[in-house]
Amino acid sequence: MKIAVAVSGGTDSLFSLILLKEQGHDVFAVHAFFLPPDDKAHETVAGLQSRCDALGVPLHVLDLHKEFQQQVIDPFIAAYATGKTPNPCALCNPTMKFGLLFDRAKALGASHVATGHYARIQGEGADARLIRGTDPVKDQSYFLSLVPQERLAKAIFPLDSWCKTDVRSELEKRGIVPPLPSDSQEICFVPGDDYCAFLEHRSLEPLPGPGKIILEDGSSVGRHNGIWRYTLGQRRGIGVAWKEPLYVIAKNAEDNTLTVGPKSSLPIACCQLREVNILVPQDQWPEKLYAQTHYRQKARPVEVELTDGGLELRFTEAHTRPAPGQIGALYTEDGTVLAGGVISHSCR
């Protein structure tokens, strides 16, 4: 088994490389430029090269920024323009990290690809299962739910049973400082996490302009500045004076309207998933199922129906309205991921 370890320069991926090397595996490191390389990116590579040299591990550098633009950034912009709230990190995993980077690693001789994700793989081949990581705060199985099963079967997550605090302390014990010691909490290609400014400057097509703000009964109560500037559940910044606080409950790109309503309008009973990635055959699903529609959200009990268009999730208790474009991940009670898909719409 020859393992390619995807290294970004951060704590998690570097420690994953160190763990596998210390365990005696045949490894090499792969670093990909997902954005046009600048001085900082080249400094990161230089830092990674020195760490890899010290470990006796080859480092391969790939320039994938054009493909990342096409596969992740362009769909991100297009989704916002149509009123959706995309999840680019979840899209990057199947298309780039376990897509193109995975293929390039195989061409370099790798049989498996390792990353610094906090998640677990149990079983092999067709029986390989994606399971929540041990660290509940850092678990990233939600973001991996769109990766095809056959790719996950060739994935290795060395941090599966680790906690983030322990990873930092172990690196300190070894006297190793990652080239990127601080973890980014933002979308990697959106400076300052200001997606509105990013969209204004990077969109190739004109973004939808102002339009009506309406209530659920269709009555107009104001004007918005572009539906892509708002998120579902948003309360502040709507700009409508009303007898009670109003929240964004829908964005309609076809007629360019923003629908608002009281807090009582936020809960929904079900939502539909499209582009569904089945990780475990449906005949093996248990009776109790749980769905997660946001990274920071606790999975909630659901009943599921497999339809021609995807999966319908029917919540057994009131559920906060999820944003179309986000990811819905289906779990067992013990944290096994059964399927993942893109949320298309909700129903009350």
C-alpha cells in the first residue's frame, strides 16, 4: 500500500503525514494549488519542503487552480446568483480532493489517499463505511458525505480517533511548527469571509438587482438589494419595519422576490435532497434514521423516502428551515453516514 498524503501546510494534514510515516507506511506528500499561487503560497510550499525533507518524504506540488475555478468557484457564484446558499467545502471534497487530486495521486503511484479530515473509515472495498470522527467538535463526516463510496474505500483518515487539542500538543512535543500554524475558519477563496464583496467582483454575469420583499401571502412590504445578499433565517439587515421581527424564509430567483415572515414561519416539516450520493445500500439502512442539514447542527430524527428526484427527509419534530444549496447528510444512530445530497427545497 502506497499512500499519498494531501498536505495543505496546516496542523492536521502535516500531523497525518507524520503519523503514517512513524507507523512505517510507504508515503509521499502532495500539495495542490487550488488558487493562483502567490508569494504566500510559495512560502508555504518551501515550508512543507523543509518538513518533508526532515521526514525523508517526497513532496509533489500540483497546480490545480484552473480546475478549482471551474469545479468549485464558478458553481459557487452561479448558485448564489440563483438564490441558493452553496457549500463549497462539501463540493470540493468529491470534485477536487477525492476527485482530481485523487486521480493525480494515483498517477504518481498511490493506491490510497490520506487527508487530515476528522472522520473514520471502517471496513474495506464495497463494505467501507464513513463514520463520524471521535472528536465531536471537529467531526467532518458531514463535508465528506458527497464523496462516492468507491473513493472513500481508498481514503485514509489518520486523525479518525484524535482530538484537535491532542494533535497540537503532539506536534509541539516533536518540535514541529506547521507552515500554516493557524487554522482557517473561512471559505479559502473568499477574502475576509465577505462573500458579497467577492461575488460583486468575481461574477462574470450581472447579479440579480433589487426587487420586492413580500410576506407569505404575497403582499409587498419593502425592497431588497439583491436576493444573493440575504440568507435564510436572517433577521437583522432586512430593512422592513414591522409589528414583529421578520426573518428571511425564502428566496425566489424566478421573480426576484425575498419572502419574509415571523419566527413561527421558520420551522419546516420536510426537505428534498437532489444529487444524492448513496454510501450504504438502502436495504441495509436501519429503522432509526437521522439527518443533519448544517455543519454545526445536531442530527435530528427523520423518516426517509427515496424518490425519482432524490431523497425526501420528513422530520419527526419541527426543524429549522435549511438553505437550498446546503448539504443534507443522513446518519445512523451510531454515526455511520448513509447518504448525502444537496438540499433543493423545503416544505411545511
